[in-house]
Amino acid sequence: MPDYLPLSPSLKNKFPGLAAQIIHFKDVSIKREVEALEDYKEEIYVETRGRWEIEKLRDDPDFRAYRDFFWKLGTDPTKNRPAAEALIRRVLNGRPIPKINTWVDAYNLVSIQTAIPIASFDADLIVGDLLMREAEAGEEFLGIAMKKPMILKGREAVIQDDQRLVAIYPFRDADHSKVTGDTRNVLMLLCGAPNIALETLEASAKVAVRVLTRFCGGTAE
């Protein structure tokens, strides 16, 4: 049975149907790049351009579900787009995805294929258990590539471990627990939203396991 991220009671009551599926990957091998993955990127780009039309993305019910969720969190989805939509728009505009490492590049491709945002953390840098909750006004969060922490307004959905925040859900991960070439164990989230079916997350998880183990090895639970 799939494992889902625990939600605080207040967040669960505020957003019925909100869910994030967890996958644990062990003993992965992450490199700067591999030729096979670069070839696979081109396959996904071609597939994506044949599947989507950029002017019709806003009308897709799943994209609309994420956009509605963002508005309710106090985030403008036209300025900070849901991750999967942002990646798909990038490809449709003829721009390749950023090259980070084989893990990040591969899960970005999964996000493009499935239209589901994905988060990943170095599991060995997570302390205790994760919980998704509403942010408290004034909390600080330092995301990947941020030069200074952002101050949260208190409407955001955040994920914490037993010591600190690890993500603003579902679009920015913390710098301190990001996946790098030194990472060997990964905790991945398939990030849902209200009105995104659990079956959609579970189907996306199967794609993630297939693609990530293909290019980064390891095993998945």
C-alpha cells in the first residue's frame, strides 16, 4: 500500500483531498550527467511537444487544480508556477531543462511526463519524521539557490522534519537537504493537490521508480 506524508489536522481540514505520496530510494548513484539520460531527454522533449499546446495548458483540469491550490495558499501561480507546469512550458518554448545532476534531471523528466510536481530530499539529512503543516508567520526558509532566507507569511503549506523546514509545498525544497552527487538515499514526494486523484499519484510513482532506477540505480520502496 502506498505511503503518504502525514498532514497536520488543520491543513487536512482546510484542504480535503490533499496528499503527497512517499517513495524511498536506497543506494543510488548520482553523477553530473550520463549520455543515455541526455538521449532520453530528447525523447521526452519530442513527446511533450506532441502532447501539449502551450495556450491550452491553463484549461487542463489537473493544472487548474494546482493553480487553484496555489491561489488559496496566497501564491500567484502566474508568477510562481506549479513545478510540472513550469517545466512543460519551458519545453514547449524550446528551452531544455536545467542540467543539475542525473537524479534531479531524471525526476524533472518524470514531472514533465506525468504533470505531477516532485520533491526530493537527501534522506540521510532528514532528522526524524516529516510533517506537512501550515506555516507560521515570520518563519524563515532558505531554498535551493536562494542567497538569503525568505520570511513566510503564514499561509504557505510547509514540510518540516524534527528540526527545521525542508520544503515549501509543492514548489521549493530547502538547500540544506537537497540531493547532490554525495547522496546515496533519497526520500521523494509525488506532490498532489486537492482534486488530484490518488490513482494519478500512484501511476506517477510507478513512472518515477522506473526512470530513476534506470538512470541512477538503487532500489525503491
